[in-house]
Amino acid sequence: MMRDKKYAPLKRMFAMMLIICAASACAPGPAGSDAGEAMVVIDEQAIVDVIEAVADDVETSAKMLNDDELQTLDDASTNDDETSAKVLNDNEPQKPPLDISKPDGFIFTYNGTPVVLGGLIAPLLTELGPERDYYEYASCAFDGDAKLYAYDGFELSTYAPGPGEADRVYSVTFTDDNAVTAEGVRIGMGYAGMTAAYGTDYEEIPGSYIYERSGTILAFTVENKVITAVTYYVRDIYDNGQAQP
């Protein structure tokens, strides 16, 4: 129906031309002319009017056709873009949901609740009960804000594996001697107590001793043979601002 509407002006143009031709051929000659001789009598103003009307109709038809062609091109371009995007998405490797909890690594336990590094923070907070304090700060390790939950003797910090991902446990830092590791080590104990619990298979950097287990780290800071800091954290989870499993 739309196409018939667009071509209607052209149809009218041809109809008018036929009418002019017919009128010209059939018009009677002026008085006194021979009976067998046909003369063409043309109303010049009428022809001008017809030509102007035809020109307007042709211009309207051309505009409607051009608009239709432009819309067709736009639709084709949109379809091509959608097809290209689908092909790219289909060819892009699909990443499985990140599961970066470390149940086989070092685990800190508080009032009978295990704190699994890399585990989801939301259910853990329910188990731990109300925190003593809470902070948010711009992370220097990844995009976005990190969250810190303070409890008696320790602090939990979190991170998100990626945009829109749920927060997970990144680290546990002892703040006083009320917190104790699963092997019975706490701030204030000596170097000998640390090696008795964990052995000497550690990485030593000036002032610190680093133990690693299944993607988790347990670090002790020792000054004058006395433990002054204890920290659990997930190893190597960041790469260009995105957490990695």
C-alpha cells in the first residue's frame, strides 16, 4: 500500500499527459477551416498549470522514494551491526563464573566460624555478627572501593572479582593478641612459636616471614624475635585491576 501511494504522483502525471494529447488531437478547428483538416487548439495557460502540477508531483515522488531508500539503508546498516555484534559475542570465549574461594588454604576461625579467603563476604558477615566498625576506601589494588570490617582482635577487608560481582574476603589482619591462628599463634609470641607451628618452609623478606598454602598467604612480621603482626590474604588475585581466580 505504501509503494502505491509513493507512485501515485507519477500515475497522475502520465494521466495528465494523456489528457493533453487527447484534447489536442480532438479539438475542433476554428470557423472557416476545411472539414477534413484537424487543427490543434491549445490553451497555453492550462498547459503551464498542468506542467507545474506534474513537476510538483514528480518532486514529491522523488522525495518519498529517497526517504524510503534512506530508511532501507539505515535498516540494512542496523541489521549488519547487530549481526556483527552477535558474531563477535558468539566467537568470544565464555568465562565461567569466578569461584576463587580457598577452602584448602590457610583459614582463620573466629568464635567457631571459619573465614575462608576468597569466600563470599555476605553470608560470612551474618555468621560473624555485628562488626565493631566499618570503613570504605578507594582501593590501590583494583578499581572501585574496598570495604573493611573491624571485629575484636582483627579486621576483614574485601574486594570484588569484577564489575557487578559480589564482594569476597581478601584479607584478615590481626589488630591485637585477642585473635589467634588455627595453629595457636598470636601477636606477642616469639619466632620459635611461629616455626614450631608452621616450620621453616617460608619466604623471608626483611622483617617478615611468608607462608603459602593453596593460593593463600599467611604472613608474620617479627621484630626482635617477637611477632608484631599477622595477616592472611589471597595470593595474586589482581591483574590490571581485575581479580583473578
